[in-house]
Amino acid sequence: MVDFSLIIATRNRAANLEKCLAAIAQLRTTADWELIIVDNAATDDTAAVIQKFKAETPMTVVPAFEAKPGLGRAQSRTFRRAR
């Protein structure tokens, strides 16, 4: 069980997502936590940004995909994935 899950829902904001993930990578904590990133049917490079970040970081990154656009749908997808 993790102490907390940080959830990011994103759609077609790959450049902003890269900046956000760079900031998150700087976080330092002793807590056991996970980062869940849901790609909400993006048509840009969002999926590639997520996979690159997951490959390059030691933290627990859980990618998720929601095919139907909408913040509520994206949030529901991540809630089901959170530990």
C-alpha cells in the first residue's frame, strides 16, 4: 500500500506535461507514493512523454489511458488504478 497517489489527467498538452513532470521529478519525500498519469485521448505526443518519463525516473509511474475525452472520465480511470 502506498501513502498517497499523485494523479495527473492530461489531454493534448505534451509540452506542458514535460515541464510538470520535470518539476515532479524534483520532489523529495520519504513517503511511499505513486504518480498516475492518465492520457485522456490525446492526439499529440502525450503518450511518448509519459513513456519517456517512466523509463527515465526511479519513481513509481503508472500510465493510464482513457479513450473518451472528459476530465470526469479521466479522473475515474485514475481512481480505479490508484493503490
